[in-house]
Amino acid sequence: MAHAAPTALRRHPYRQSAVMDHSGRNALIRALLLGLVYGVWCAFIRRDTGGVDAGNVFYGILCGVLFAACMFGLNRVGPRLMREVHATAYGAFAGIAVGYLHSLTGASVLSSSVIGLFSGAGVGAAAFYRYYTREP
């Protein structure tokens, strides 16, 4: 009785290219969602218990788009940087964003700077820890 000889596995090049890298799409979705939340938060603080008007809506959209664009750009450029610079960039971005939100409440510049500095230092330290422990 004859048996069939084992054959080599056939590899299809189209299957390897069909595997998609979703990291770019996920980064865009994350930036858009956080930009939406940031924009709504800015518009809500600026409204100051008044009625919603076109100026508040436009201001919220503008703040959200700028936040999402900066976050998406940082997500694209960040992995090419050293881990210290990458963590510092995220810390500075978070500190500026939180400090600006605090300044919209009518607080002083010093108070907004201190809040932004502490929140940026916390985010920078957490980002550095994450990048340091997950080094390739």
C-alpha cells in the first residue's frame, strides 16, 4: 500500500499582506474621542451656567480639534523618540492641557501653572515608568 509523501506548507503572499496593522487607526480613534471629551469640557467651562450659543459650540470644536491633532501627532512622532523625551512630551502635553482647562475657570495664572505642572509631572512620571518597563 502506498502512502502519500508529506508536502511542504504552501505560503500565500497575499495572506501575509492581508494582516492589517490597526495601531494607526486605534491612535486616530483614541485621539478623536479624547479630543471630543476635551472640546465638550472646554465649551462647558466657558459656558459658565449661561445658555449654549454658537460661540461656545465653535470654541469647543476648535479646542477638541487642536487637542486631537496634537495628541495624534505626538502618538505618531513619540515612538521614534528616546523614552525620556517621549515621556517628557506626554507630560508637557498633559500639563498644558490641564493648566489651560483650569485657566478657563477664571483662576489665576499662577494657580493654573501649578496645577498644570503637577499634573504634567505625574503624567510624565507614569509615562516614563510605562516606557521604561516595556522597552523592546
